[in-house]
Amino acid sequence: MAINAYYTCNLLPTELVARCGYSPRWLGNYLQDPAAPARREALSIHPMTCPYVTQLVAAADVLLGDAPPGDCLLVPGGCDAMRRMGDLLAATYPGRVFVLSMPRSSGEGVVRTLAADLALMEKWLRGRLPNGAAPPQPIPAQEPPTLDYPSPPRPGGVFVVAGPLSDASLLRLIGQFGAGIAGLDCCTSAERWKPLASLAAPATAAEAGAAAADGYQALAAELLAIGMCPRRSTADRRDHLARRFDESRPSAVIYARQSFCDPGAYDALLVSQLAGERGLPYLEIEVGFPLEASGPLRTRVEAFLEAQLLDDDLLDEED
């Protein structure tokens, strides 16, 4: 029977995890009911931590507390909050949590370091198998993020930039107010999780000798190229977003930022600048995880989009 390997972020080569005999499961699909009473022994976390990490800590605590000892958690540490989450859970559940450090750049030395860490993660996973038994056959990725566009993106719509979104409710909300979606750049968007989920795992050292190092290095380079997320508050991140904007040709930009998210704050400034350079109306909203597209958030989005539609009507009248 497969052993579950829960993971906190899709910056992870799930095929490598599956090849080791584990069933990769995104932890975002296992959020706890916020209305449920808190467990007496539940882990505590600083109240000024982003909702994404806060929710994942609670989910991982419940899962690892009740799951068979073979189940484990993989934490790609792309930001300080996620790394602290990994350290907290590793201290609470020794031998069941692996923190994979995710760098902010992608230079040659950085790629080599990540390649070595990926090899170490595979060795750790295989070493956890009962009595050193050979792993079963590779298992397809289970329950990855499933966020996708409600309808095909089109030029002239709204471009949404966000941290992790739990679902497409924000995109659907924008559509309800008569605006289409030009594109989405998000931790859990289809452009991110689908290519990452399909990354091929390299041959292990036991299978291919020295060639394995090249395989890990190629995997690390591709992982960093696809995962151009807000932690990359660098020229690479700016170039990535500028290219996405220019290719999708939006009429407006909305940035959905999680509260207390430091990389998100850097990204908000960058997105605002890029929108201003292109003369695009810009709105920044604060969202939670899971996202609730109602109340004040709904009102702000509606007012912003109504203003854009009114401007378009006035321009049409002038023509």
C-alpha cells in the first residue's frame, strides 16, 4: 500500500516523490474546518503569519498526529514563514518532515546546491521505507492543486496576480461583473502546477552512477525556471511578469495579496509599477486562504470593475 507524502508547495518534483513509492498529496486539499473546535494539544503559531502557512500548519498537525508513522511531510521552504513551519513541524514530528530549501535566484551555483538537496530528499524518502524494502512502482501524483481558468483567458480582460489561491472563486467573481480574465500568475495556477507536476525525475545514483548528478541538476534548473514565484523579488521575477503582461494584453490588473506575506508585499510594489508603466488600472486586495469572495472584497472588486467599464463606455461615446 502506498505511503502518503504531503507537500506544502508545488515547487516540488512530485514524480521524484512518487518514484520513491509515496503518494504525493498537496496539503492545501486537507484544510481544517475553521468552525471546528481547536484541539487542546494543537500547535501554536504566531498570529501575524500569513493565512496560507497558518492553515497548512493546522492541517499538517492533524494529519501527522493521526496518520500512520510512514506518512511524511515535504516542505519546500520558499519564504521565511514556510521555513519556520517546516522547523516547527520537524521538531514536533521527528523523522517525518523534510524541509527543502528553495533559493531566490537561479545561478549556476544555486542550481548545483538545489540539485544536491533534491538528491538528499530522495535518499531521505527511500531511507524511510520499512526495513529498507524496495519501493513499489511509481505512483501518479494524487490530489495536486486544481485551480484553473473558469473560461479561456482572452486579451482585454483583467490580469490577476496572487499568492496561493485555494480555488477559482476570485476569477469567477470577476467574470460575474462582466470582465473577462486575461491571465493569472499565482502559486497554484495551472501555468505553475501542471508543468511542475509533469517534471521528469532523474535516474538515481544507484541506477545511473555519475549521470545522476546531471539529471538532478537538469531537474533543479527546470524547477527554478518554472517556479518564478513572489519569493523571487529579483530582476528575473520582474522580467517574468512583464512578459506575462505583454503577452496577455490586459485592460486592468488586480493583485490579491495574503495578509502578513512578506514576499507578497514585494510583489505588490512590483506589480503596481508594471501596471503603471503600461497605463493599466491597478487594484490591490487582501485575501485569505481559503479565499472568501464575499463582503468587502466583493464590493471593492465590483467598484473597480464598474469604473473600468464606465471609462470604456465614455471612450466609445467620444468615438
